[in-house]
Amino acid sequence: MKKLLKLFSVALTVCIFALAVLSVTGCGKNKPSSDIEDLYPGVTFNEKNGEMYKDTKEEKTRIKISYSTGQGNAWIRRMAYDFLIDEEGADYYFVLDGDSELTSAVSSKLEAGVGLSEIYMPLASGWNAYASLGYLENLNDLYSMTVPGESVTVGEKIRGSWTDYGKAVVQGSLDYYIFPWNEHITGIVYNKTMFDTYGWAIPETTDDLLDLCNKIVTDTKGRIAPFVYPGTISGGYWDFLGTNWWAQVAGTERMDEFMKFESAEKSFSYMKETDLSYGKLVMLEEFERIIVKNREKFILKGSGSKTHLTAQLSFAQGQAAMIPTGSWVENESFGDMEDEAAMMPTPVIKNETLKDENGNYIRVNYSGQPDYIFIPSGIKEEGKEGAKKFLAFMCKDEELVRYTNVSGAPRPFDYDIGKCETSAFIQSCINVWKDSTTWFEKSTSKLWTANKCRKFNSNSPYTYLLANPDTATAIGWCANELASVQRSWPQWLEQVGE
Amino acid sequence: MKKIMAMCLAATLFAGSAVLSACRASVKEPVYESTRKYEIGMWVGVPEFYYDAGGNRGETLTDEEFLQQYRYVADAGITIAFPGYYNMGDGRTSYNMKALKAAHEVGIKQIIADSQIRNLLFGAKAALEICADDAERARKEAEIVESTKAYLKYYTDSEYADALYGFMIKDEPGTNMFEQLGIAGRIFKKAAPDLMFYCNLFPVIAGGAQLSGGSGSVNYNTYLNKWAQTVDTDYISYDHYPLYSDGINYTMEKSFLYNMDVMQTLVRDEGKGRRVWTFLQSIQFGAKNRALASTADASFQAYSYFAYGGDGIQWFCYCCPPGNDGATNFANNALMNRELQKTDTYTYVRNANNYIHALMPYYENFEWQGVVLSDVSDAAGNFSYLEASENLITSTETLKKLDSTEDAFAGVFKDKDGREGYMVVNFTDPALNISNTVNMTFGKASNAVVVKNGVKETVKVKGNKLSLELKPGDGAFVIPY
């Protein structure tokens, strides 16, 4: 009996100890870690549920931000923190909700209309329908708000295509419904350490790029592929190279002219230099000459089944020397990369007519369709007001600089990008951005907003040319596209009510 | 005295045995029967010729090869075959008859496409619009019905007509086509009341311009309501795919359940008893929809849909489309690859289909009532979409509580006598390999029929509580008694 009692008391002691340990660790689970406290002194931040507040959240208005996580989390935490410790943010607290699937999920979230956040930050996607369905808050007053502590309005600080990209016609009135987020920089990212080791020069022209690819194969005896690309994505990111070339040949004004989609023939004819799709043909012929014809030796085997992350991982692991991608890649995939990477200016197509009046080649940064911000219409007024205040606060000079420092992305606002202290990789991207004109596709044509007519129609030319190297040609693809668009045009017009 | 004691003992024994037999009668296991199979279709059926990733045509399948492919379709548990990739718009009579013959021989049904019939039906709206008055319109419509019958006769009079299930009409139409489809559907129904006028609708994640077909924007509820008001079919089908990966991370589509919820609300409010079909994912496509990696990936989708009271599933895809269809990239890992060999996906989907068919004797005898959620973390985000759902049930007459160690939910069903049954699902991404203990607390039950992954067993319910151990992708149909 004594033995039993002893055993029981030992078991009881073990249980009590275990409970004590569990209760301590259990309680500690939701507490902010000391690292987080160091990063955001003076506020409480719960990394698990995304809540951030100064002193208390009682009787304060919530600003819940649902954001795509491609740029990581640090930038939004920093912006929220800065707002809370400023007097502007005295009446608010944040819930920061990072969501990798936000871009595809946001339409059904708006449709469901329950549990809406105050601010959404999705990646590039069609937003016009959200505006016309009445899901988005009118942002005219945000564009005309004075930036806190500055003498200009928010709208006056916005630059480039974004000055009017955020407008949509809703119930007969043209107003702002979305707000600029990131401006991306795209092109060829290369393994700088590898380039330095082998003494490979950055190619100036597409001829140089072809020579470089051959040199990479020779110097590494085929161990390192010149390129890896994400083949599971339609177009395989080659458009970050291709449209840069197309815009270089056409110039941004003619690209905008193309995007008006006034007629099938006007936008999609390609044979003459004056045709709006002539640049597309030239670009595809360069792609065919350099990449398609040399695909066996220039492209890493297995690229066709890679996602953007696995392709970027292959690049980061040194399996390929270059990858077509954008400035976001460092945040997304370079965490464990030992080598140094950089973005090169897109090699230009050598042609005297493609130079500006100073004899320099025209350089364009194709940013891809832009990431954007909106406030849903179906939330409380005080939430809308807080969201607008915060978005205006993010436009302060020092916040824009800080944003670029932390996220690695520029925003399309007037601010001194030179003040940014970024990684060497981001600096290389910014150098490309500074020396070029940024362009992205935008159009007010109903054929475009209704998703009928696109930059490329019928299929992705890059994927098509790579999948049919022996039978397909660039000129054949352009001919097929023109014929296909001509066939569909009357039906498209009818479908959009024109 | 001894006599009296013996009499008392006998009386006690008699009374005891009467009570015992009464108890036995009250816990008698309910018996359900049905020979019907669940409706399981697919997208991209058996082709008439081989083709590669670039869509380049290769050798034509011999008749024996074609038939062998249909045996594989039937063995996979699929009950309705769809046309091959290059025959979805128009099978022409040669392919269509070949497909019907093969379906007939392996004992399944077949949906075919015929552009002549479709063109006739699509032209009906314009033909009726130019009629001078109602009388002329009625005459014209009767004429088109007869023409449709004449076209259909080739198939309906054939020796393989028993395999014919319906005709492919339109995938993902915008609202701008609904009126045309409504008239076409009405005429088709008059001409062939027993055949399916097959259309498939957009998912909730489609954009407003897609939903409208280009003329402005409409929201999803408007889209569905307009369909219900305009097109009189006895079913409604849509496609929505839940399993994502960027190659490194795994996530689920957040509105997977929400779309089911919206559909069930629509058919319930409408009250016409339309069946609800959906597509489930069985190929890697686009930038993020991933390949199936286990039976759990397939059964998770099917069980979830079961729990939401669905009537039919279709696997997207059975065979592989070319590597790029003009908008989307497709991998070579549907149930059959482009060489028309079985893949691992074939095994996963076949297993899931068999689990589903095994549920039919029970499922067929119950009617869906709604769902009970056990929201532990809502890691997938699906439950948050259902906050305002009219289909949420917190507890029932029999089921007092559902809780679990991970996210789970149960569809609630009732049989004709009011007995409840529950389709319980481990609602965690199968790729994350999360097991789940689900506890059900009943008002009163001593036993339960539990049908899990094709196996039926009777289990004791202790203290009115039943605990289910659900592995990734597991679901169980539970009938307490």
C-alpha cells in the first residue's frame, strides 16, 4: 500500500509539474516575442492575430488590412507602427492580415460581403468590375487630401500612368476607386557572383545576350543553364523580357495607341513598321532567335514544370545564370541564396532607329499590371475615414522612402528614391527603373475591361513558340493572332454592347 | 414458501426478459438500401487520336484501344463519360457513335457534342424574335422542336441510345447568353425530355465582366438568379477548385465551401428540386492549382461536397488537354496522361469514387438540411465566408455538439422517418497531413452506423458521445440510433 501511495505521489508531482510547464508555455504562446517588442517599441503587436495597438484598442476604430504577402510582412508592420506612434493614428488600431491568396479570393470576399477588411491590397488583377458593381469606396477625397505635414495633395504626388489609372466610370461618373501600391521593375535577373567569377559581361544588346548564353554553356560545360523559367505560368515570365523589347521598338506612346483597340486591323496589323503590332513581331522574332532556337542548351531542363517559386529556387541554387522575373524576387526567393544577384538593364535590340535624340537607346521598364489598394464600400464610415487617413499617411516623403527601404519596391509617387537604403539587389533594380520609362498595359476600351481583347490573343506566344519549335514561327503567330482577332471582333463588339 | 419464491423468480425473469427484448427492439440498427450509383462525370474524355503537349495530332486510336480506354473510365468509378478534348465542341457523328458504343459496352453513360444541334438551338431565339405574333411564334417553335428531334433521331434511335445521357451545350456562359440558352433549353426539353441539356456555370471567383459575358458587370448572386429564372434545367453545374500550391507552400481556395453554400441556397429558395453538380480538381493547371498527391486529396474534395448535399461530381480532368489551351497551362497528370496511360491520379480518384459509391445506400435515403461547423482555427479561411449563411446549424434534435481538434464540419441529413445522419469531414488541407479527432455529442444514442472510406461498421456510443479519428482527406457518414 505504501508503495502504491508513493507511486501515486510521484505521479501527482509529475502531473503538477507538467501542468505548471504547460500553463507557462501555454500562456506565453500569444505574447509578443521580445524580437517583435524590439522592432515596435511603444506598441503592442501580436504576431499571431496581427493586432497592433498603442496603449489599448478599447474605444478605438479598427483598420484591418488584408494584403498580398509577395513583399513580405515587414513593410506593413512598419507603416502601421509609424501611424500609431504619430498623432494621426491616435484613434485607431490595426489588424494586419497577410494572405498569399488574396488576389483570387478578394472577389468572392466582396461578393459574400461579410467580415470585410477596411483596406485590401491585392496584386495586379481586374478591378473595374468591382467598381462597377459598387463594391469599392469612391476615393476622390483621398486623392485630394493633403499629405500630412506636407503642402501637396496625395493626387499631386502620384506620377506616371497612375495619375488616371485608378479611375472608373460608375453610374455615369468618372471617379477614383483604386490607389497605387507598388511599381514593379522587370527584366533579367542574373547571378552576379557567377558573372564576376567567370568574367561574363552584362549584355548591351540582344546580339550580346545570344553570345553570352553561348559563353555560359561553353564556360560551364553545360553544367549551368543560361536561363530557368516558370513553365507552369502561361507565358513563363518571358513577357518580362518580351514586352520590354516590344515597348523599346514601339515606344510607350504607340503602346498606348495599341491598347485603345479601335479596330482589329489598327491594333493587330504587324507587317509594316508603322503597324501597331510591328514591335510585337520584332520582339517575338528576337525571342525565337535567341531562346526558342537554342532552347535545348539555353534553358534549364524541367523548366516547363516549374512554378515561379521553384524556378526562382533553381536560380537561387545556381542551376541557372539568369531568370526573367521582377524586383519582388528577392523578398520571395533569395532568403537562402548565397550568391549575389542583380537585375541587368534589358539588352536592347540593336537598331539605330531605336535611339532617342541624344543617340541613346530607348529603355522601357514594363512593370506588369500594377498592384493596387482599395477600400470596400460596405464597411462602417469610421473605418473608411481611418483607412483614408492611413493611406494618405503612407504618402509622406519619409514613409515612401521607408516603404522602399523595407519592401524593396518603389511606389509611383514623387519622392527622393536616392535617399533609400536598400539591398544591393534592389539598388540594381532601382537603377534600371531610374534609367527607363515605366509602362504597363491599361485601356479604357470596353473590349479590354470586359476581358475580350488582350495584349496577346488566342494563346501566349512564348509558350506556343516553345511548345512548337519545329512548326511555329513568330510571324505565323502574329498572322494567326490577327486572323483570330478579326474573326472575333464583331462578336466581341456585340457582347460588350457596341 | 418455496413455491411462492419460485413464482416470484419466474415473474421477475419474465419481466426482465420482456424489458430486455423491448430495449433490443429500440436499438435496432436502421437499414437502408439503394442500388443507384452517385453521378460522377469528368471533363476531357477519351480522344479519338493521340496528341502531344503542343496539341499536335498523332495516331488514331484503334477501336480496341478506344474501347479499352472506356473500360478504364468505368473501372475508375466514373458513370458519365464526356467527349475528348477535340470533340467537346463537336464530336461529329463518327466520334459520337464510337463513344456511345463504347459507353454502352462498358455500362456507363455518355455526353456528346454536336454542333448542328447546338446551332439549331442557338438560332431559335433569333428565329422566334422575327415572328409577327404569338401564334406564328408557337408554330415556329414547334417546327424547331421537330427539327431538333429529327437531328437527335440519329442518336436516340441507335442501338446504343441507352448510353446517351445528354449534349454539351455551353461551358461558363455569361448572362448575355442566358436568354438564348433559356429558349434553346426549352426547345431541347420538348424534343428530348430525358436527355441533359448540359451547361456549366462560372464559380464565385469569376470576375464581373466574365459573368456578364462582357456587357458590363454583374455579381455572382445576380448571375445565378438570372440563370435560375431564365434557363429551366433540372440540375445546375459549376466548377470551383480548392487545392493550391506555388511549388513550396500549400493553400486552399477560401471560397470552396461558400460556392457550395450559395448553390444550395439558390436551389432551396427556388424550390424546384434542381440537382447540384460541381467539378473537382484532378490535374495540375495554371499557376497554382496543384496535382493530386494522394487519395486524400481526391476524397477530401468529394466528401466536402457530399457534406454540402451535392448530387453529382465531375473530375477536371480525366484525360489531359494539350499543354496550353490558349489561356492556361496544363500538366500531364490528369487520370490519364497524354500517352493515355493511367497516372497515380487515376488510382487516387478511383479510390475516392469507390468511397463515394459505397455511401450511396445511406446518402440516397437522406435529405440534406444544412451544415454544422467545428471552427478550430479556420486555417483555410473557408468558414469565415459562411458567417451569414442560412444553411448553418448550431445543433439539432439529435446532434447536440460537434467539436474537433482541427477544423471539421458535418453535413446534416434526415431520412423519411426524421432520423438524422451526418457526413463528417476532416476539413484540413490533405497536403498538410493533419489528423483530426471529431467528437459528436448526441441527445440520445447508444450505437451508430459509421461508413468511412468504403467500410461500414456499427460502433457503440458511450455516454451519448462518439469520437471519430479522421485522417487527412477522411470523411465518415454517421447514423446514430
